[in-house]
Amino acid sequence: MDRRHIQRRSRSDTAYQKKHPKGDPFKFRPVINMEDAWLKGLGIGLYWGEGNKANK
């Protein structure tokens, strides 16, 4: 590895890459189709519409 100038990974990096072979699970995924976009908009609307329940 020293001859080829390859950087060594730590054990935690190796374990993380082994458990998540597709990459970071928290990475933002873009909306692929209109149905997913509609569901995302519906979810955002429900979240915003919840409001503050403290003031009645």
C-alpha cells in the first residue's frame, strides 16, 4: 500500500462501508416521479398544517 500510495482506512470506516454498501443512508435522494413528488408535498403540507397546539 505504501508503494502504490494508497491511503489506509480506519476500522470504523471499513465497518461503515461494509454495513452500508450502497453509500450513506442519510444522503438526500431526488424525487424520481410525479407520484413521489405528490406524496412528498402531501407530507410537507401535513407537517406544516399541524401547527402549535399550545395556544388554543
